[in-house]
Amino acid sequence: MKKFIVVALVMMLSLIAAPAKADLILAGDAGGVLFCATDNNSVCNYGTQLTDTNPLLGILSLAPSTIGGLSVDGSLHTDTNNGITNILSSSSLSILNLTGAAIDLMASIGATDFTGPATTGFTTGSGTWVSSQGSSTTYTWWNDPANNQGGEFATDREGTLIDSFSDVAGAQTLDSFSHNGGPFALADFGALFSMTLGFDMTLLGGDSLISRGQSEIADVTAVPEPTSMLLLGSGLAYLVRRKVKKPVVIA
């Protein structure tokens, strides 16, 4: 009996000590063809489920595939949650339209259980168009203090939109773009929150987007230590005492 109790306590402590990991999921709509993928291949129910080829938790890596006329290579999505910095990232080496017609792509990538409190966020996004004059894309970044799961369907973006960026490919054979946003005020005052990335694109026939990257970053806000709070309280009490004048006694 004692041995059972000890084992149970060890298991409970290990769960408490282990950093919380996000539920990483994506879903998309490529020209009307629906697809989804999840970290470690838990079941998703939005069209065809793509396979995560990386067994590590927090890394969703997809094999090269063709979806709705789009050839996608090097699709990698990650979450970082180390108790100090929270990062949700999405990238692909290349997205190529194999057809002669324009294809609309909508995708959302979401993860939950990021560590709060967090009051400041930053965003990044980049990519390079190849012979893609007129193709366009919009990146969006979302934050949810309620810790709701985003990315369960193509337009599933939970919480508040904190940033948005759009680009249209120019006439150059290679046309790169980049975006850095922030700092943005966040209201993630609780222990856990979620982040979601939105990626929408219209890719004209034969065009491609390479080296696509998108990230949302939220640093954990430092909480004053008890000693610091005690010193602050003592200082305030001292100031209050100094401001209180003793009554004048008239004999």
C-alpha cells in the first residue's frame, strides 16, 4: 500500500513539474478540398487527414503532398512553451499551383495551453513569390485568453486579431516580402492561453510561393517575488506614516 502511494505521488509531481504542451493542429481549404493535421496524429475531422511524420511533441511535420491542385513541400509547424517564451510558428518550403487556374487557399494553425501571464506580443511573416505577378496573400495573428482551440477548420481563428499583413506579388520574377509587428498589448492574465495563425492566399496558375514563414511570440510576464512585494509594501507603509502628521496638543 505504501509503495502504491509513493508511486502515485511521484507521478503527480512529474505531471506538475512537466511544462504544459500545446495541442497543435491545422486545417485548410485548397480550392474546395478540405484537409487537416494534428501533432502526433490524433484524430481530426476536417476532410483528408495528413500525417505528422515527426514523433516529437510540439512539432507537426508533413510529407510533400498535392492538395486541390497545390503541391506543398516542407510543411512544418511548431509550438514552443518553455515557461519563459511562447512561440507558435508555421512554414513551408514551397507552395506551387500545378494548374492553369487560380486557386484559393485558406488555412489556420492553432495551439493551446501556452503559459501566462503574458501582456506583450510580437508577430513576424515572410515569403518569396516566384513568377507570381498578381498572386496575393494575407497573414493574420490571433490571441485568446480563454485558451480555446483554433485551427479545427480552415477559418477557425479564436480570440482577438492582434495583427494582419497582406502582400500582392509584383512584376519581378522573384518578389520577396517581410513583416515584423509589435509590441502588441495582450490580456493573457490567466495561467493558460491559446494562439492561432491565419494564412490565406490566392495563387494564380503556375505560380508559387517559397520560403513562407509566420510566427507569433508572447513572453511570460515576470511576477514580482514575495520578498520584492514585502519590500514594496514596507516602503509604501513608511511613506504613509511620514505623511500622517501628529495632532497638535494645546495645553
